[in-house]
Amino acid sequence: MGFYRCQLDPMGRPMMQAQNLSRAITNKVYFEGRVVPASDPRTYPDVPIPEGVLVDYREAHAIRNLSPRASVTLGRRCVQGIIRDFYDVKKNSLHHEIKEIAKELDKEFVQALLAVKGLGNIGAHPENDTALVVDVEPADAEALLRVIELFIDMTYVRRHNEKQTLAHIQAVNAEKQELRNRDPNADHEDA
């Protein structure tokens, strides 16, 4: 990431091919500023995930470079939304909610969720010393987003895939049993 000067397209957006500021500039209209990579969050097209969780995840992803502290705060909300929806656990704090579901998760993952909570608290709760500002880096926000994606995979995606697999095997069995029942020579005794 750096500062670049690039030509604007007809809609006024910076064009993809940026020229370094040290190069010669013609008399065209230019944009000068910080170029930030576009957000490309994971998508879950067929997986039923609550809209609130997805909105928080997408927004946290979109602002991870512009405001990492806001990104981790939204990530914290996302984790709390998953716990409340998927596990149906609602306590007076996210810490207590994580402890409630801890028996269903690996110890290392529980520690990761507590770390998400801790990072998210930096933006959600002011420090006792209001002059103290704890910086959160874009890489920190990116790491937190990876944990959220793992959590979504472990909950909603896994449940969705399990349901599809179980429904598929039942449909295959029903089809095969129907074929078996049509064959007059088939031995229908169960082994």
C-alpha cells in the first residue's frame, strides 16, 4: 500500500493502472491518495446464515484496512451473533457466552474466541485512561476475520453440509429400494 497518482475513469473512479508519483504527469485529471485493496469477503451462497451475522462480517471485512479497530469491534459482534443464534446462548456478557459453549469446542478455539472478544473490546469499550489509545493493525483485523470464517465453517457451513449429505444418502437409499421392490426376482430378506 502506498500513495499513488492515477488517472480517473469517466465515472470519476481511480483507474486500475496507477502511476507512481515520481513519474511525469500529463494534463489529465488525476486522483491523489491512498490506494486500498478492495474487500473480497468469503461468500456463503447456499448456507443459511442470519443476515445480521453476514452484515457484520462483510462490514468488518470492508473496513479492515481503513479502520482496523472498528473492524475488530464488528468482528466481536459477529462472534456474539453466531453464539446467540447457532448455540441459542444469551448471557450478560460475551465472555460468559463463550464459556457456556466451551465444552462443545476445542480448547484452542475457545482461546481464539476469547482473543476475538479481547481485540473487539478495544473498540467497544473505552480504556480507563482516556488518553490511552491502543492501536489495532490491519493484519490484526485480518487474523480476526480468519477466526470468524473458521467459526462460520464450524457452525453454519458444517450443519448445512451434514444436512445435505444425510438427505442425499436417504434419497439414494429410497431410489434403490424402489428399484429393488420392482424386481420380482430380488431377494428382499434383510441380511
